[in-house]
Amino acid sequence: MDYLVLAKSYEQLENTSKRLEKTAIIAKLLKEASKDELADVICLLQGSVFSPAEKEKHIGVSSKLAAKAVANCAGVSQDKVEDLLGKEGDLGIVAEKLFAKKKQMPLFSQKLTVKKVVLTIRKLPDIGGHGSVDTKVGFVAQLLNSASGIEARYIVRLVLENLRTGVGDGTIRDAVVLAFSGFSPENKEKYNEALQAVQSAYDLSNDLGKVAMTLKEKGISGLNAIEIAPGNPVKVMLYVKAQDFADAFDIVGKPALAERKFDGFRMQIHGDGKLIKLYTRRLDDVTKQFPDVVEFVKNAVKAKSFIIDAEVVGIDTKTKKFRPFQDISQRIQRKYGIEGMVKELPVIVEIFDVMGLHGKSMLSIPFDERRKSLKGIVKEIPGRIVLVEQKLVKTEAELRKFYQSVLKEGVEGVMLKNISGIYKPGSRVGYGVKIKPTMETLDLVITKAEWGEGKRAKWLSSFTLACKGDEGEMLEIGKVGTGVKEKTGGDVSFEQLTELLKPLIISQKGKQAIVKPKIVVEVLYQEIQKSPSYSSGYALRFPRVVRMRDEKGADDSNSISDVERLYYQQLSRKHSRKP
């Protein structure tokens, strides 16, 4: 497939906000892709050249480096490119305008294909050492020298990992169904069945390319053969927050199983023979960062193969009390000095569910039976790896007593789970809820930041926040600076956020910088208000940063649906108050 075909499809997607139109555009593109191209085309629609199995890989091209490549190929100075970038705010548009003025293509340029673009950009993360900047510029320039204006726009955006087409996984999923199931939305029943089958296969495989290939070659029945397997992380089941004890029981039913809710981070533990792999809820591989957990699992879990859901919690070696997530989160990103971190920041593994065991899926097995299976394979090691304590509760009074007792231990709250509930990857389906004592916070993505003034001039000090839209796009919901400290310590600091955000800057105009939507923070607020000032239609009143959410990515941030739910819950509480 010529890359120009894909670029024109990108442009069509960018020019419409209608989901059905986007679905039709993508379905047509997928049908045109050959068997060897289909997986690559789907990755490219998702804004990447890497498969889900290579999730940790990043292209690693800065805006400055990309601007240098554009300048070289367009025959203008880099200052000229930077000046245009300040006006346009999008290096892709800058490249398109400059390349549209080129009189002729270089003598040895070749027509760009999807495969050529993918293979070239895939080389970039592995380039390092002396002269690596020039080498990377050379590879990007190699593509741009063969590109037309529209191709240049999307090549630049692709290497910057910011495609801006407004396409989410849900739309690509719908397009896969439309392209390869044989059913259209007019045949509502069959089409919905196909949608459910594709979504289920995607939840299990985390690979839309694989799902599309299977559906195209083997039909819907072939999707049933896609199963969970150790080494292939599964989207974890998510839980809504209950308003109170009565609401919790209304959702999960009576009786129910209550568990502690820890201020730790979710870890998916895969075992296959002697091989142990650890994944975060973002499905990042963190096996190397947690050699202690690997050893705990090897000593405690006795099964040929397994996929276990757990919470990893920091422990204070002196007091034996739980440490806050912000302390232990340092280990997630650590690549060096692991042994020292293991001693400095020890953890305990609290196991609470199992998704696969002995080569078989446990997803459709009732929760209480999954728990029994866990008891059969886990030999607990106190202080290192244990099964989460459970209590059967039948009344609000019993739940309240358990809740109050565990809060005194320093945990966040309580999980209440349906006894016979199945495990539904990636869904908030009412099989479990969380109960916490504070107002529900929001996990939001930083999309813009502003350089400070005076003593804060060297830091980014005001941050624009966004939630996730229905198509995976970022919808802004306010600005925050409160809660961020000046000095680096256990809390979030301006210096820390600046270090994280600087490499993610896409463009800058004056003091405002637009950044790749990758950094997630937990935000507390006084109220959610309707507001035309932000693309979400809402604004947070008096927002305050609570902590970093290092284990989460943009896809894990709260959605516009979550914001709307909280807004109407808030209205309901206001109207129910007595005068």
C-alpha cells in the first residue's frame, strides 16, 4: 500500500467528527490492506509503528530533532522552521506547507509505502551513542525526501507520536467488524454480536491487528480460539466507585465479599514454568524493576502456568505499616540501582484474583471459585506475598464495621465484590465496587503547560488537564498549579513535572508548551461545573494535584463519561439536601 493512501485517509479522519464516517473510512482502508500490511496499518491508525507486544518501545524523536530534519529536507534554516512552528503550533502542518512549495523531488527519492515508513521508523529507538542525533535526523530525512506535503504532515506527527486524527480503539474495532464480519449496522442483531466477539477477543489479546487478521481469515468463529496466555497481558477488570454502602450493595448484591483497598499499584503476574513476567495495569513489563516480587512468586505460587491479579504495596520496614503509593511509585520507572531500591522500598504482594490457571481461562468461573483456586496454589509468605483478606458481609452494618476497621490500618478503603461475578477484562460491569472515604478524585492527563515567572522561571508551573473523550481524544477540563511543591520530596514538585514534561514538548508559543498526552496526575477538586471554556464542556473548581499516577497512561485516565457521572451525582446530592 502506498503511504499516500494512508495519509489521505488520515486527512479524511481529521476532517470529520462523526464516528460513523470515521468507521467507514477506516473500514475501506482495512479492506485495501494486504495480509502482510493489515497489522501495520492498524498500528499506524493507533499512532504507532510498534505492535502491542512492543508497548515499551518509544520512537524517541524530539520536536527539535524533527524540526532539524524538516529544515534539511525543505532547504530552509531551522530558525525558519521554529518560527513557523510558533505560528502554527503543529510541526506536521509546517512540514506540509514547506514541502508543498518544493519544485521537484530529489533525484533518488522513492515512492513511499506503508512498509517502508514502518521499517524506517522502527529503527529509531535503537540508535544511540556518538552521532546518534545526526543518524536519527538522517533516517527521518530519508522519508521526508520522498514525501509529498500531506505525507510529510503525518510522517512528522508519527515520529513525534502525536497523530491528531481523533481515532480511538473503539472506532477501529467497529471498522474491523464492518470490514471483515460480513455484517453491517443495518443487521443490528448480527452486527452487535460481531462487535461483542471482536471486543472480547481484543480484551483477551490486547492486539487489534491480531483480531482483525483472525476475523478476516477465519470469521467470527475463529475469534473464539483467541485465549489468554501467560506472557500476553490482559486488560484488567475495572471497578466503579460506590456512593455509599447502600449503593455498593445495590450494584454487587447481597451477600458480598469485602476486601481491603490498598494505596498500591495493580500488578498482573504471569507464570509459565520457570518464567515469571510482571505487568502494570498499563500492560508495561516491569519484571526487571521487581526482582523481589519474582522471587516471592517463585517461592509461593505452585502451578505450571498462571495469570494472577494483585496489588503491590509498599511496606515500612520499621513500623510494618503500608507506605503511600507515591513512595513506591519510584520503582516503576527505575532502570538502574534496582537492588538498592529493593532494600529501600520493599513491597508486599496482595493477591486478589486469578484470570488463568494450568493453561485454562478462569474468566468465566465465579469469583468465589476463583478464590478457592488461588488458595490451592498460593503458599502465603507473611510480609511478602499473601492472599487479600476477605470477609463475607450481608448487611450495611457489617460492611461499615469492616470498612472502619481497615481504615485504621492505613489502607484506602474497601472493595466489595459479587460472589458469583465473572472476570470481565477492561470493563466496569458491576461485579465489584470500591468504597473510599474521600470525594472521588480524577486521574487526568497533562496536555499543556506554562513556564513560570520569577523564581519559577525555570519550571513549568501551570498545567492544563484533560480527560479522555469517547474516541480516545483528550478533552480539556481545567488548569492546575495547586498541590505541586517547589521542592522535590515525597510530593509532586514543579521540578519533577518539568523533567517529565520537557522531553514531551511538541511545540511552544510564548510561555505555553503543548506536550504529548502521557503524564497522568490524580486531582482533587471542590466541584465540577459546566463550562464552555474547555473542550470537555466542564471545568474543575479549585483543582489540586494529589499525586502522580506513574502506573497509568492516557488510556487509563478518567473519561468524559466519568466526569458527567460525577457531575450529575453532585447535582443529585445538592438537590437532596434539606434547607
